Amino acid sequence: MGQRVPRRHLEFARQMRAEATKAENILWQAVRNRQLEGLKFKRQQVIAGVIVDFVCFEARLIVEVDGGQHSGSTRDVVRDDRFAAAGYLTLRFWNDEVERNIDGVCATILAEALPRRHDG
């Protein structure tokens, strides 16, 4: 991407990877190593100055896994608008949805990612 990321963002992202929630770990196990139709996902990456849970750069897709503190969050709406302005689609899933229905979550991710995918 070529963006310079402040060192504090990188350190915080590294900490967040080490302290991932149960739901984040479940989703990571499902999407890591190109397991989901060959899509490459990265976790805890900085996009538009914000750390996101997961991103697939080739599909310009961000996946956020949220707990209850995000319910009705106007801050999330502002973030998602910022990502959209940068050309990204944001999908948000609740922690319990990931934990109880990982197959459905992955199907939704695929349905959105595959048409947006570009190689290069």
C-alpha cells in the first residue's frame, strides 16, 4: 500500500494480535493461509489510519468482529464511511455470530469478496 504507519500503531496492532478475542481467533483459523477460496487475509492492519481486525487487500474488503460495546456505535459508522471513501467494503459480525456460525460468516465473506477480487 505504501502508507507510512506510525510505530505506535504497529506496536498496538502487534499487541492486539497477541490478545485476540475467541471470535477473532476462530475467524483467523478459517481465513488464514488462503484457506478461503485462495483469498489472502491479514489481521490487525492499519487502513486509513485505523487498525482493522481483518483485511483482504485483493478484494478491498475489511472484516470487523465486534462485541457488544459496538452496538449502535456512530464511531463505527464514521470509520466504515472512511474505509468506503478509500475503496473498501466493511463487513461487521458479532462475536457470538462468529462463534456459533463460522460457516455462515465465511459464506457471507465469500459472497462479498469474490466479485470484488482482483489479482495484482
